[in-house]
Amino acid sequence: MTREHRKAVVLVSGGLDSATTLAVAKSKGFECHAMTFDYGQRHKIELQAARRVCRAIGVLEHIVVKIDLRKWGGSALTSDKIPVPDFDPNMKSIPLTYVPARNMIFLSFALGWAETLGASNIFIGVNSMDYSGYPDCRPEFIKAFQNCARLGTKAADQNTRIKIHAPLQNLDKASIIKLGASMGVDFANTHSCYNPSTEGRPCGRCDSCEIRRKGFLSAKMDDPAKI
Amino acid sequence: MTREHRKAVVLVSGGLDSATTLAVAKSKGFECHAMTFDYGQRHKIELQAARRVCRAIGVLEHIVVKIDLRKWGGSALTSDKIPVPDFDPNMKSIPLTYVPARNMIFLSFALGWAETLGASNIFIGVNSMDYSGYPDCRPEFIKAFQNCARLGTKAADQNTRIKIHAPLQNLDKASIIKLGASMGVDFANTHSCYNPSTEGRPCGRCDSCEIRRKGFLSAKMDDPAKI
């Protein structure tokens, strides 16, 4: 790989998907520049987890970008007026924790940073198996974003064209956990709950807690994160 | 038009293109929600122009979103280390005033707000005739963004799908000025210079000043903005 082809911007939220994604990027020989968003999320405690994950796995640099998605709310994660719903196994529609255009915004910032760094790779931990049904986690969206990024940046020529890597896209939560564990990811560093107590204790009732619990159960592993 | 189809988010920078775009949106009967970015731009004075433009043309609401694109710089507009170049008629490459992924970031925020408002229209004043050669002003990019927006949002069904309007796309600067003037836009409210003095006086030497000067000349109109 050329230097340009080795550089990557990796979106790291502090959850277990992005921790595994970062480990995948590292294992493939990418120089990782990690990016985290302080976007007004209810579970701001995940920023501490993102710092632990980046320190443990190792990155060239880690920046936390502050943006205010509470300005218009519209999600249980960015508005105090919308409570975080309990996990509902019969839920068919897009849940209230969906944050409008969040991945588009995150990927756009990653793209701006990548272009400035001269990096042609962006890693994101989306997956469309065990997730909450968010439209911006689907492979069609990621592919469309990549196409858009290639048309809207300086790096329009063949050699430096942007690639969006979503290595977890087709994995279920148990497979992600097993993959991360096989690469030595310490999941004790990660945080998943959408509605933690002020001390950072997971609620054990939201989608994210339930998906995590089932994932570890199905992977036949104990969740090392303190409850 | 249904209520949903009447609502629009309009990106307003304070320049003459976005002022004309806002006037176009209003003239077509859209309820306009204006969005401006305080992104660390050298010509922050344009925020005052954006406020004047919104007040003069009339919007339902106007929000200024603060994001920090100086975090990584990479452009003469967001880094003090890169001086704003003088206009160069022989310039063939993308100029130093290009801000990596700026329109992608702006459109992503507009998309998030539009989705929250239940609006299916976004207006942006890009044009690919008399401009500085930025890749994120090209029609292919706008089309790709629209496609991406439709795939990555809740509004995936036919009735509420997002439309990105770029009414100035194929107009040159003189035509934009004539169009704006015909709708009563007061260009005295607008600001274009990339490198103004601390009092807001245009430099008269950057791309943006030169393109504006030539536009008014070619439209056979006086520029009412105080110099």
C-alpha cells in the first residue's frame, strides 16, 4: 500500500461495533486517525469509552468533534422531551432513537478530515443484521455515500478515490463480538447503553442494551463491561 | 402542495447566490427554514449578512449552526496558515479556498433538520458556471447527494422523498444577479469576499470579489454593497 492508501479515518463512538472496526482497520495495516462526535447525545458517557478504546487499540491521533444535534432534536438520543423506549421485540418501524441524518453527518466530517489528511479510506462500524433498523446503516446508503464522496471531493482520480469500509456490514452482533475478541479487543472499554444513569450504569432495557446482551449470550461469552 | 411538500430548508451563507436561492424558494411558495453555518470561516462577517438576508426576504425561522472546520483546516478559509490567494485568471486546478467536504457537511445538517421538520425540500445556491471550480458544486454531486439522502433517511417512500433544489445550477453570475434583482433581492445585504478587513471591507482581490465584480459588470448593474 502507498502511504495515501494506508491512511484511514475511523469513526469511533465508544460502542463495541466501532471498537471492533478500529481493530479490523489496524489489523489490515491502516494508519488510523480516529474521530468521535460529541453531538449532544444523551449517553455522553460514551465519549470516555471512545477515549479508552482508542488508547487500548492504538491510533495515530484521536479528535472529538463537537456538533450540536440538540439544536433541532427529533430523537430520543438528542431531545429530553423524547424518552428512550424500552426494547420491543415486535418493533417494526424505525425507533425513536434514530437520529436524523446522523451517519451522513458523521461520514461527511470524516470525509473532510480524510481529504485534508490525504487519506483515501474511511471506516465505519455500521451493520444491518442485529441493529435497530436505522436507514443510514444499510449497505445501499453506504454505497451511495461513497459514490457521492467520490464526486464531491478533490480526490476524483482513480488512485486516491475515497473508499468507505464497513467491515461489519453483514455480521450479526455475536459474530462482531467474536471477531473483536479474536483480535484482542477488550470490550470492558466499550459502552452501548442509550440511557445510562449519571454514573454511567447501563439501563439494561433499551434496544442497545438488549442487542448487546443477546450478542454476548449468543457468542457464549461474558460481557466484561461492569454493570 | 401538501404542507410537507411546502416546507423547505434553505442554506443561506450571506452571499448573493444563497440570497437569490432563498428568493426563488419563497417565490415558489415554499415555507422557508433558513440554516447558516458558523464553521470557523475567515469571513465570519458573512453571518451578519445571512441575518440581514433572512430578515429582508423573510423566513419562518433562521438557525446558525456552529461547527469547527478549523479543527483540521486544509483551506485558506479555515486555516490562518494558508493565505487567501489573489484571483488568477489562468487558475485551472481547485483553488486553496476550497473547503474539504463543506457542501457535503452543510447538506447533511440540512437533511437532518429537514427530516426532523418533516420537510422534503432542501435548497442550495451552488452553481457551476461562474464559480471557483469546487468539486462539490457540480450537478453530479448534487444528484448523488440526493440519491444518498433518499436511501439514508426515514422518508424513503415516494411521497416524502427528499429533493435537493439547486435553482442556480446552470446560471452564470450575471444571470443570478439579474434573477435576484427581478425578485427584489437587495444585494446590499450580501457579502462575498473571502478575505475582508476586520471592519468587513471586501479585499477586491480574491476569486469571490472578482467573480462578483465581473457579474455586476456583465449584468450592467451597480453593486449596491458598500465598498
